[in-house]
Amino acid sequence: MTQAPSSAPPLPLDMIIFGGGGDLSARKLLPALYMAHLHGNLPPETRIIAVGRKDWTHEQYLAFMDEHSRPFVDKEALDPQAWDKFLALFAYVRIDIGAAGDYSRLCATARRGAQRVFYLATSPELFTTICDNLSACGLCDDKARVVLEKPLGHDFESAQAINAAVGRHFSESQIYRIDHYLGKETVQNLMVLRFGNAIFGPLWQAPYIKSVQITVAETVGVGSRAGFYDQTGALRDMVQNHLLQLLCIVAMEPPVSLDPDAVRDEKLKVLRSLRRMSVADIARDTVRAQYMAGAVDGEPVKGYLEEDNVPAGSGTETFVALRAQINNWRWANVPFFLRTGKRLPKRHSEIVIEFADMPFSIFPTGPRNYGNRLVIQLQPEESIQLQMLAKEPGSGMHMLPVNLNLDLQQAMTGRRAEAYERLLIDVIRGRLTHFMRRDEVEAAWAWVEPIIDGWKELADRPRNYTAGTYGPAASSALMARENMSWAEEV
């Protein structure tokens, strides 16, 4: 049963952020809430209660926001008076998350009758403890909602345990498992592109699509996250959630409506249709690697093993490329190539739909490896390009690739909210469509976990790649054996 947005006047809102003094809150959540406040998207009588373990006064927390959150607000949107009004919404409560007695301070601060949103911007290992203690002090009523940050667990079993523990206190319609990629404008626009335009419907299937590429590339290294990242790796950190969610939106069948469960039912079908990999498949169809010292944007950078807090000889991957197969009628024999990594040449996320070649060409010459491609750029710019072939000016019938461009930022003149702002507004308004359901998360882990186990069985050590490159040669070979190339190699 889904939770429909109410048409009644909004209740006063208590937005309660656990981890209110953390990096995620400072860089993403608080700037997003400021933008929502600036544009009138927070209910009247909103209060934001930051929960942290530091023994700060109210004034010290506001000083933290001025130093660590204000710089992440778009300068054009930063209005001193609006910022001061935003700060006036805040309260700070110090809590040791494991100390049940400390939650009495939160109970004393939270208002009776308010709509409560608990945002757990903490390690997933703390979700159970927080929810148990919130319930024990009577804050988990039927109006409350809880937002769970990724990664939800470390494997299938831990994800099940977290879901079960949170589910003891909140119904499924109250739980918002967030993946900020689902809040990106272009990702949501992909639904409209697919299901709102008749020209793509007949072509969005085998045999008209040759392959699908999904890339999430980062220029940054592990930085201050080394302690967390070394226990996680690229497969758990990015593939299990971000990339598989993008794959679902590309591959899903048309839902019967935009009802949250109708959309999420179709995504679940995709996850359950992913062909499970055998150990032989894993050896052949996955590439894991780790960055060495190199240069990014012209600046020298350290290798992963030289980063602070990375154990000597660590076998954690910072790059993954793999070939996935969806066993259903629409996608039979269409390979999905997924790739993500740190310390790559540029930061970008894109989906490339490569359409099948013409069955017979009447033209004597053509550009090598160029065909029809739909390129959906998610970041840093948001755009959609349809690559076609056209005649080169002059005599003869020589072809050149040309792009039909849709620059979404130029085409749409309205303000484009950032992903976290859009998703936070969805939580406040009770919209579950762009959040993951419990069975989605567990189905994703059920597909990813055998890959992790297979690497262990194969005693697979990460290959090396130089920082500032697109990963090891094996990544290109993964595509080349099917006479295909990553988009930047064409």
C-alpha cells in the first residue's frame, strides 16, 4: 500500500537529521534545505533539528553551518537575509546514538502533532539502534517518515537485517531509501523520453539496440573516506545502487501509471531478470582495478595504496567494469556494460544507447565504429544527444557523424533543483516514486553478492591503472571482443 500525498494543509514539520554535523549534511543536505526554504518549498512552521555527538551549543552549530555549509550554496542564490532566516529554523541536540537515555533530549525538543522526518545521515550500522531508540521514546508514530542513506548494508544478509529492523518501527510506506541519482533531472527525464515519445517505443528493444553503456566516472580519489571505502570498494559503493538503478530505468517495461509501486514493480522485474554470474562468467565479464599514481587535470596525484588510512597491500577495487545480461524478451542478447571508477580523466555520468547497425549499407565508405547512438549526459552537464550519420559536403557520398543536441539547461528556462533538494521535497510531500523499495534493494544485493564471492574464490587481485586514464586495458578488451568500444574510444 502506498502513501498518497495529502490535500490537507501541511502539518508543521520537524526535520530531524542524525549526523547533522557530518560531511553529508554540511555539503548536501543543509544547502538543499536552504534552497527549498528560499523557494518556499518547506511547510510553514518548519524546524530543523540537527542531532550530533559533539558537545556544541546552539551558536557553535550555527557557526559550523556558516563555515561548512554556506560555501556549498550557489552564490547566486545566497541571500544574507534568507540565510539568517534559514538559521533561525535550527535547533541542535547532542546525542550519543547508542545511549538510549540521551534520546529524552530529542523528545523534549520535538513537537507533538508535527510531521516528523528522520534523516539518518549516519553509518548504516547505526540505523537499527537509532530506530529502536526513537521507538522506545515514542517518536515513531504513523505520521513519521525515515530516510535511509546508502549503502544499505554490506551484503545481502546485512541489508535484510537492516530492512527488518527498521520495518519493526516504520511501515514500508514510511521508509524512504534514498539514491540521489534518482533525483537528477535527466534521470527523471529518461522516463519521459522513453514513455512520452512514440518515436522511441518501437526501437527500445532487441534487435534494434546493439548495446547499452552506463558510466559513472569520478576524478577524485578516496580522500577522507579511505577508512570507509577500503571496506566497501567500487562494486558495493556505486554498482549495487547507482548503476543498477540507472540500468533499471533504461530497461524497465512501461508502468501502468506513475504510482510509486507501479514504477518500482517494473524496476524489480529488471533486477530479478539479471542473469546471475557463474565463477566462469565473473572471470570473463568483470574487471576490477585500483588506481596508481598519475595526473588528473594536470596535477600529480597519489596512488590508492599511498592514500592516508589505506592498509598496505589493500585489495580493494577503485574501478569496476562489467558486462551484464538481462534475461527477458525485450533485452535478449543485448549486453549492458557498466563502468565506474575513481581518478578517471574527467567527472561525468552518462548512458549510451547504441542502436543496431544497418543490415546492409549502400554507401561505399563510412566512419569506423560510428552508428546511431543516444547519449544521455547526467553530470556535470545535463543533455541528450542523438548521433546520426550525414553526408559530408563535396562530391561523393562520404558520411560524417553529426549530433542532434538537446541542452536541457538551455531548453528549460525554469530553475533546476539539485538532486537532494528535489528528493527532500518528495519526502516532505510523501512521494515515494523515486525511492527504493525493500525488495529492490535486496534484489540488487542478490545479484551483486555472487560477484563479490566469485572474486574471492578466484583470488582475484585488482589490476592497476594509472590515475588520469579510463582504467586498465582489460576494460577496453571487455568491449573489443564484441567489436564494440566505450564511447570515448570511438
